[in-house]
Amino acid sequence: MQTILLSREEVGRRAKELYENNIRQQVEREENIGKMVIIDIETGDYAVDKTGIESARYLRNKHPLARFFGIRIGYKVAASFSGEMERDTR
């Protein structure tokens, strides 16, 4: 697979589009709220775990050169420096 250079903004845009159109309805369940979904922005593959580390390892083994983006399920942000994160109520 040929690597294409993308800006951080484009990586984020693609990941959010994949999440909204394909992934959200599959992962956004009560038992997954607060977990991380890691998305391969080129293939659309994704994996879910508590911190995202195991998901990233799993996906990296499948696609060594892929670019990933993490989204915290049920929240507007993946991490917070202040300790508070706002829930996404969509």
C-alpha cells in the first residue's frame, strides 16, 4: 500500500466520518462508554478496548503502515487535562 501524506486535520476528519457513518452504531453501547475505539483511517478497520493500546497493537499487526485515530466512545474528547470530560449526548 502506498503511503499518502495527510495533515492531522485530514486524518481526524476521515476518522470522524468513518465513526459517524459506519462505526458508532456498532460500538456505542452502555458497556463500551468510556472505552477507546481505534480506527485505521485507510481501511476502516477498528478495535475497542479500555485504553486503546491493545487495539492499536492489534491493528498495527494487521496493517503495519496504517494511520490510526482514537475516539473515546460516548465523549466529545479522548482525554482531558482538567480531569473532566463532557459526554456526547447524540
